[in-house]
Amino acid sequence: MIWGIRSKTSSIITTMASLRPSSVKGDPVQFSPFSAITNSFMGFHRNWLSLRTKLGRVDNTWLRLSPSLKEKSVLRLDAWSISAGLAQELKKFKIQNMSETDGRVDFFDEMKQRFMSFKKQKYLGEVEHFKTLAEAQSPKFMVIACVDSRVCPSNILGFQPGEAFMVRNVANLVPPLENGRTETNAALEFAVKTLQVQNIFVIGHSCCAGIQTLMTMQDDENSSFTEKWVANAKVAKLRTKEAIHLSFDQQCKHCEKESINCSLLNLLTYPWIEERVRKGTLSLQGGYYDFLRCTFEIWTLDFKESNVSHGSRISVKDKAFWC
């Protein structure tokens, strides 16, 4: 052991002796091989004292923990790894007090209040009804509406849970069968074949951005997702463009209604829908919500009088205007 210490000391002395004073900037300093050992020892001593001080702080944190917490070794590990400053910051952070963030209202807090109100006033008041819905749904309506945040069928028409199977997409469109698979015709298949709804209700609205996009885009322009989707209503656009005497805003409004009728005709391109409409077990309705005036128009597709095969003519009946 003594030989080992001497050997290491000799190695250090040899290394330190090889250093040249010129490699150190400033005034020349006389070096002693043993001064390096002394400095290293003093540096180690200072580091040890610093470490003891830090461990003392952590240990004090540990001592302040309750006896029940001390019994858990994992908490002891956390006490050693988390500094006192960080622990203090964590105490200041309270998730419960987040009604405002950077001066903005936390809408999730408001949403929570709405949910609690629904649970208290609606759910708990109709527990048996909701238990029945939990077992199975049998809606009479399938509603196809726009994704526009100003158009919510449940609010506007008062649909209650279990009454309507809903699909919302840009411009409330129904693509024809020949255009391939989409989530809209997947929902149609489920609603008609599985749920056996009795009515399909396509609802359009005023100031529809999807229809405005359709009216302004070039016929061969469909590079974006939105443009490619609204191109499903290009027939409605062509029919609207024939009314050249109308202003652009009037044309858009006309196209909003015309696209609803095109969607009603597109529904008949699905054999399992056309068959049920012909038998009278399924009815197709169109609706138009004008939120500028808060009015609602509704009509039913007249299957017998419409030219379904070529989609060139649609006939409607049972028109109504609610204002």
C-alpha cells in the first residue's frame, strides 16, 4: 500500500515537472511539484465542504417530512433529488386556481360549469331515459349540417340526446356514390342500414364560407383539401352561374340552397337509400338556416316528380318558412 502511494506521488511529480512556466499567462511564477498536490488537496477539501452544505440542506428537508412519509424510500429519493427552491415553486403552482390565464378567461372552467348544469338539470332529472340510451340508440333523424360554429342543430332545432344521428362537414355536402368513400357516406350507411333512421335532413345556412370558396375557385382548381371537398357541389355552382343578373352575394345565397338540393339528389345515388325512399320508409328533407334574420326554411324531396336518373331536375314539396 505504501509503495502504491509513493508510485502515484512520483507520477504526479513527473507530470507537474514537465509543465513549462511559459504556458501560463501573466508574471512568471515559480512552480513546485508539491504545490500541485497541495492545491489539489485544498480544492478537494473545498468541494467536500460545499457538498456537505448541500447535503445538509437536503437532509433538513428530509427531517421536516412527516414520519409516515419517511417510511417510503421512494419519497426519500425524491427529497434528495429535488432542490428546496424547486419544491417551493411547485407549492406555488395550483391547478385549481386557473380561472384566468394571462388575463384571459379559462373557457374550460366555464365548460365545466355548463357540464355540471347539464348533469344536474338534465341527466339527473332523466336518469331512466339516459340509462335506456346507454343500452342502444334509435334516432329517427340523420342530420347532415355544416361545421360552421354558428350552426348547431341541437341548439337551433332543439334535438335532444338520442333523437338525431349527426354528421357535420364543410358546406353540409353529400358526395355522390361515384366519388368514392368518405366519412359522410360511411355515416350514411350506418344510419340507414344499422340505425334505420326514417329521415335524412340536410341543413344549409347563410354566409357559408365553403360555398363562397366554391363560387370563387376556378373549375380546375382543387389543390387544397377544402377546394377538393366543395367541388362535390360543382353542379350547384353551374346552375347558380346561370343567374347572371344576381350579385355575387345573391349568387352565394342561391348556391347555398341549390347545393342542398344537389345533396338530396346525391343521396339517391346510394341504392340502399333510393330503395327506401321509393318504398316510403325513408324521407329526405332539406333545410336552410338564415342566422342573419333568424329564419328557417324546410322542404321535402318529391321523389316521384324529380328526375333522379340524370339529376337534372329536382322537385320539392311541403315547403315551410319559420320566422
